[in-house]
Amino acid sequence: MKAYIVQNKNKIEPLLEEIGEILIKNKRLNVLQKEIIADLGLRPVMVRDFSEINDDDEHIVFNDGLFFEPELLREFIKESKRLNKTTVCALKKGIFTLRTLTCVQGVKEQNDYIEYNLYYYPQKQLRNEKLEPIIFEPDENLESISLPKHMENSGKYLIPITTNSIIQINHWSNIWSANLTSVLSNLARFKKSSKLKFIFRILKNLSLNKWKLVGSMNKIGKNCDIHPTAYIEGSEIGDNVIVGAGTIIRESAIGDNSFLGNGVVVEFSVVGKNCTILNGHILYSVLYPGVFTVTHMISTSIIGSDSFIGSGVVLTDFRFDGKNITVIKEGQKIDSGNLFLGCCLGNNVYLGGGCIVAPGRIIPSNLHISLEKEKTISNILDKKQINGFRIIS
């Protein structure tokens, strides 16, 4: 069976890469798509438009900006074959569709489900004009972060852990959510493991401790230098990676040739190749290749390739008025539906110490930003040269 991939070649601001070239867990999206369909025995065919497809045999169609997990595609095709109808892939509305910002994906919203740009066509004589939705439940397993009720009424911030993932990438926030979904899908697979696999892991680790069992999922590349006091859990580490003393890596992916200094914390994040993290905490974030950071915290954000984040930079991810974060698409502010969301820096962005970026905002590529001269102390010869500062003594 053929899998037709419609090439729109759209570019997503501020990274401005063709959509097939964006990185999901350190792999290009077009590579991921082809790997998944090849594993299912499908043959990829690239087309420029739906109108180019003239195939009387069964086939699937999706566009070049669609991210999906292999389990979802397999089940979608299986159920479509069973129905023998023209179908469209859909997700039930809920936490997953909210967290992945379907509001900016350009997907079709129905009363209680979202339709994505993934279609199945049976043999020509069996096709129906009306698309039959195959609806998946992505909120099968929800983890929660405890929050005080003055920040979240329920006291919990829910995060879906699932392999029923599909995201139409149409905005930088969709790149962010696709990366996090891909990382968390490994945890979902662990939770779905058969009893036999669990028994094997228990025997291999000689422990019933769940953290040791999750740690057994680690994939460590070649020639890595990992300090014995570092803690790694449920993560993928590339080749030639250096991990310093006391560093913690949980449910994350670290690219080849990256350096993580002493006491660094990386959680539920993707760090690209050739990155240097000297200190600080990377949480629910995506760092493209070549990032250098020394700031204390990067949360729910994307940092583009070859960027520099100086000490004291603050990438905010929460509004003091308790309202949802807004994002900008085509010049319009859109309610993301989420209380927490950071920012997106383009490629080759430098932020000097003290810079603060508002939540939900972007910084275009190739900008080097520092504080105004009046807010930086330099070359002090006498007190008269200090502007904008209060001198105590």
C-alpha cells in the first residue's frame, strides 16, 4: 500500500525551516514519517498537491507537517481496513488536544473530537463521499503536577502520557508539543508493557522499585563520559556525550556531542547535538543543536540552533493575572488555553544577562540582544558616571 505525502513546504516562524526539516527528538520530521511508514510496510510517494493523487487501490494520505506515533498510524490503518470506508483520523477532545494547542494547528474541530489531515482510502469501488472518523482517546493516562489552588483551581495541572499522538505542525508551539509528546511516549510504552516484559525487567534489575525499572529503559550511546554520581532515568543519550557530577536527566533525549556540566537538571526535554549546558534546569523544553546556556532555568520553551542564553536570562512561562498564555499567529493573538507556556527563540539568537522574554512570544532569528548601556555597569571611574542605579555607599 502507498502512503502519499503532500508537500506544502511551509516554514514555521521564527525558525524558518521547511516544515519537513524541523526536529522532533533530534530527527527531521520527514525522516520520522518515512521510518514509521516503512516499518509498517508502506511505500512513500511524494506529491505536491492532493489533485496529483489518482490511485484506485487502497492508500493513505497525509501532509508533510503531520507528526504521529507509529502505534496510532498502525491502529488507524487496521480500523480503516475493518470498516472498508474512506476515513479520517481524529482525537477525542480533552487534555491532550488542549496541551498540544489545536487552536493553532489548522485542523478541523467537531463537537467532541478533532479531525487531522490523515486519510485512508479503500479500493475505489468501496469509497464513500462522507469521511468516517476513526476517533482515538489520547487521555488514556494522565499524570499531574501539584499546584497551589491560587494558581490552578483544581490543585493539579494534568499532562497526558500516550502513544495515541497526532499533531499538525502549523506553529512553533506545535513543534514544542510534538517534541514533548515524543519524549513522553516512551513512558507510555513502559506503562503499557506486557506482564512478561515487566517480569524480565524485575529479574534484570533484581528490584521492584519503579524508579529502577524506569531507569532500565535508558539508551546510552558510544564513548559517553558519565560521572558515577549522575542520575539518568528513562532517557536516550547520544554518542560522545559528557555528563557532569550530580547531574539529573529524566525522561529526556540528549543529542550527540553535548556537554552537561555539574548539577544540571534536564527533565522531559529534548537537547540537540553539540549543545553545552553549563548549569541550570531544563524543564519541558526543546534545545536545537548548538545551544549554549548558563541561565538558571529554561521552562516550556524552544531555543533555536546556535543560540546563546546568558546568565540571568529569564524566559517567563506564567501570567500574574492568572489568564491563559496567548500566542501570535499571522499577527493575531490567540488564547492557547494553557496556563503555562514559554517562548520560542529563532536560530542564532543571543540573549545577554538580565534579558526577560514574555510568555508565548517569539524572537526572530539572528538577533543578538543585551540590556541598554544605561543598565549595564562598565568602566566606572567615579560616581558621576553611574546612571540608572542607586548608590548605597
